[in-house]
Amino acid sequence: MNESVTSTRYTGLIKNYLNRLPIDPNGKIISLGEGHTPLIQCNNINIVQEKNIKLYVKFEGLNPTGSFKDRGMTVAVTKAVQEGSKAIICASTGNTSASAAAYASRAGIAAFVLIPDGKIAMGKLAQAMIHGAVVIQIRGNFDDGMRLVKEVAQHAPVDIVNSINPYRLQGQKTASFEIVDELGHAPDFHCLPVGNAGNITAHWIGYTEYASENGALQTQACNLCAGNCNFNHVAKSSSRPKMLGYQAAGSAPFLRGAMVDNPETVATAIRIGHPQSWDNAWCVSKESGGWFDECTDEEILAAQRLLANEEGVFCEPASATSVAGALRDVENGKIPAGSSVVCTLTGHGLKDPDTAIKQATSKMITIDANLDDVKNAILSNMP
Ligand SMILES: *Cc1c(COP(=O)(O)O)cnc(C)c1O
């Protein structure tokens, strides 16, 4: 039976959005069934109810390796394989290396990953290692790794699969398609944590592509930058969201207006001081009428706990930055009452169990193994 004609089985975002991606459908496609992640409406957060906000979280932690990086990786690795590549390389704060390692295994090619010594969450390191990547720890941070990857790619036969690879952004734009397909329209606001700013750029490419096909945009050259961005559209309607990018306060070059040399934050996935999509992200922000803001580590962890406690959704610290920022801007009215808001939860909480356990508010009760003690433990802790 010809599955592509008669089956509704989901087999990944390349097959799902084939006519919107620069992939040869007759070549080999490297997929793990990524994409198609749930858009969960948050109903239990007080401020959201008070202000009549429709708040949705797009739970990208439910991708095959637990982060949105898989959306970009399926396209980047498929392209690399179709062009005959035998090895890929990336610098990573963890999730890119996990994803690159998995897709390289799937494709039967080699993966080399450069990670910052000691600053990567345990789950992510486990993934890179179990998939058989060559893990190169550097005594330096992500930005050092990125610089080295760009240099070494000129001297060795390896394809870079960081978000400077344009196929990464092509894959990641499909998250916007899914949101519009599901809601029937774009949200008023879309909130993302920002590290290299590839993902906020990719989402804008996706929203723009849909909106321009609907005839809601008029095309004209970008007048917001010196022509360094990827966009040539100016909004003529509210068919695209305002894009809000939130950074960790100790790692916030977009707030400083300049690169940051020694970024620090508990949200290791966005511990990046030299964003690779700097010009694109400024254009996204201006063209969409959005803004950047920063959250402290305390606010980020509080948002992570809130989502876990109130909504049953466990994301990693970096991901919670989008919710921390959104809730603050709902509270102060920058996001008006009645708005629809999507927050991207970029990665799964299980990536970083150490941080979760350290800050969890749950009681751990140790007792003897007998019925009375168990009964007591329950009755004395009933709500
Ligand atoms: C990669 C990553 C980010 C940052 O995305 P950029 O495209 O670099 O801005 C945020 N959160 C998580 C969990 C990530 O893995």
C-alpha cells in the first residue's frame, strides 16, 4: 500500500511541509518524527485568568531529542546527506549537540560536538555520548566554541549544523506553521527565549511566509537595517504576531545593545554572549513591533516551578524565560488584557534534573517501611 497517499501516520515535518522546504523529495530523508508538538492552553495561572489572556505554550520539549533543535536538524542533516556529507559539526550549549548526535546516528554519518567544559546540563551530555558523537570539551564558553567551529570547517570536511546553517532556520520555521494551522490565525504575541536568536528569526520567517501567501502583506525592501537581514516584507495587517524575545539578565546582549563577553545564567541553553543572528533578530523585533527584555535567574526558575506546579508542564530553565517575561508583561500591561499569547517552551525539563531537584519545593519524607507511617505521611499532608 502506498503510505504517503492513504495513511495519516505522521512521519516528521519534512514530509508534512514538503512544498515549503528546500528538500528533494526523491532523496533520502533523515527524520525521527519531529514536529507536531502540542500547543497547551494554560488555564490555572491567576494573572492569565484575571486579564483574560489566552496563553498557550508550544511544548517543543516533546520533540524526539527533547528540544526544538530537532526541527532544524532534520532539514540540515537531510540536506547534508543528500549532498554527500560524511560528517557534521556544531558548537553547543547542549541541545544542538544532542540533536546533531541523534540525527547523525540515524543518517550513518559522524558528529563532532564542541561543548563548554562543565557548563552543560547532564541529560544533554548523556544524549551526545549515547548516540556516539565525538564530544570535544573546550576550556571556554559557547561563543569560543562557535568561533572555533567556523574556523575548523574551513580546514576539515565537516558541515556546520549550528543555526548559521540556513537549513536549520528553514526547519524551525515550521513551528509557526503548526501554530497558525492549529489556532486558525497567528497569535497577538509570540514569546521566545533568545540565545543565538536563530529561533526567533525562524519563527518570523514562518509567520511571514504564511501571511504573504494569504495576501496580507505587501512586499517591499527592508528599511529597518542596512540590508543584512533575510526579510523583504513590511506588515500591512495584524496577520503576524509581535515577537517578544527574552534573555537571561546575565547573558543579555540584546538589552545591552552590544556583545557580552562573559555571559552567566542558570539557563545554560541561552548562556550566549555573541548571538549569531544579531541583525536578523533586531529586524524581527522592529518589523513585528515587538521588544526584547531580560529576566533574572530567580524569575526564570520561578516560572519553571509555576508551569510545573500549576499546569503540569516540565520545561528546562531556558525555556521558562519566555513565560517569565510574558507573565511580567501581562502584569504591567505591555501585553494588553484579552490578548492571545504563545510562549515557546524550547526544551524538556528532564534535560537538567540537577537544577530541578535543587529548587523543587516538594517535601521528601523518609519513613520506616510500615503501614502506619505511610498512612501518617499521607494524612498529615492532605490538601
Ligand atoms: C537553543 C536553545 C535556545 C536558544 O535558541 P536560539 O535559536 O539560540 O535563540 C533556547 N532554549 C533552549 C532549550 C535551547 O536549546
